[in-house]
Amino acid sequence: MSEPRLCALVPVYNHPTTIADVCASLSALSLPVLLVDDGSDVDCRRELDRLAAEGHHLLRLSENQGKGAAVRAGLREAQRLGYTHALQVDADGQHHPDDLPAFLDAMVDAPGTLLVGYPRYDQSVPRVRLYGRYANHVWVWINTLSLTIRDTMCGVRLYPLAPLNALLTRHACGDRMTFDTEVLVRWHWAGQPLRNLPVRVHYPDDGVSHFAPWRDNLQISSMHTRLFFGMLWRLPRLLGRKRTS
């Protein structure tokens, strides 16, 4: 792999009050920031235009397509700009910036490894989200026949761009909330290296969530069904990998 060249990738959909602080924390780590505007409303568009005028790279989608679509577009754009890696961070400011340098250090040691954040919650976490995440984890463990992936819903992860974009040309992994989970399962199926790193998470009282319970839970259930049958088709290979590990 060539000398690593890293950027931060932030998908944004209507987070006008938090995105500037997120950009500031990433700039403090000397990271160039790639913002992907996923069809935000006018207030957020104005804030993103202001940040772009300050020197951050802005990729604007014509309409809201979902987090997965925004991240995919950002990953392609990052590689086009000459970066080898992208540190994905959510725009809502929930993740503690002091935990991000560990991802940068781990990338230097293992540039081909996908680095995945797993949350360390404080008391602000809503119980319903905590229980819902655990149900998702159980399905991931079933569909990978492994406990390797500790969390697939955390918005902090560091992607090696070339192998990840190659995987996404074969499997889009969904346009919305299914993306973060499916891409990790398919990365694991492909036998690619993965490492988990802790990230402290805080849910502010006035936080904005774009999770649509009926739509997104239905899509997540459909995704796990597809992945389960995909696991059955790959069962001999996955079992063989476990015997040789």
C-alpha cells in the first residue's frame, strides 16, 4: 500500500448547529475535512457553504438520499481526491474527539485494516437505542459466525479506500441506515482485516436523530434476512476460516 494519505469524511443532513464544532475538532488533528451534504435544508446548506469558504471540501448531493448513499459518494470522492483512507465521523457531535487519535495511530501500524468504533456510553444514552443495538449485534454475530465485530452502528470508523470502494462496486450495502452494518459484514465475509476501537458517546438533550423507526427497522430486518441467507451460502468457507484461525 502507498504512503497513507488520510482525510475526515462527514456525511451531513440538517446538523447546522453542530457541524462547525465537528470540523474544528477534526482540523485540530490536522485532518482535511470532506463534507457530504445529503440534501440538507437551507439553514444547514448556508452553514456548509460557510465552512467550504473556510477551506473544507464540500460535496453536495442534489437531494436527500440517505446516510449510506452519502457515505458511498464521499468515499468515492475521497479516493478521487487522492486520499488512501477516510475517517468517517458523524455530524451530530456525539463522539468524543479525544478518542480519534487512536484511529490515526492504528492506521499507521496496519494501513490495510478497517478500524471500527464501538461505543462507550455515558448516562445520556436512551435505553431503547441500547436494546435495539444489541438485537442488531446478535444478528451480526449470527451472520458472520463470529464475535469479531463488536458494533456495526457506531458512526466512527476508518476505511482503507481502495479495497472498500472495490467492495462497494459489487455490493452497494444500502442507501440509508443499513449501510453501516452491511458493509462491515461483507468486509468480514471477504476475509479483510478489522479492528475495534472504543469511542465515548454522548447523546445531548437537544440532539437530532434522522432514524425513521418504521422505514429503517423494516429495512434493517430485510437486510439481516438477506445476510442470513448469504451466510448460509458462505457457510463452508466461514467454518473453514474458523478452523484455521
